[in-house]
Amino acid sequence: MGDFIVSVILIAVIGAAIIYIAKEKKKGNSCIGCPYNGSCTKNDCKNSHK
């Protein structure tokens, strides 16, 4: 029974992460989780705030 509960919790966490990523991608955010997300363009997000 304990394995089942752990499996359900793990699936819920992974599912929530996938839903969050999908929502952020729909908004057009290219760097999910980046504090500079709103100020970057798609092509230079990784290089614009070094």
C-alpha cells in the first residue's frame, strides 16, 4: 500500500510540472523559471543576462 501512495504522489508531482511547463510555453515564455523571463527574447535568453 505504501508503494502505491508514493507512486500516486510522484505521478501527481510530475503531472503538475508538465502542466506548468505547458502553460508557460503557451504564454510564449522561452526561459521557464528564469527571473529575467519577461525581458528576454526567444533567441537570446541564455545570453542576455550574463
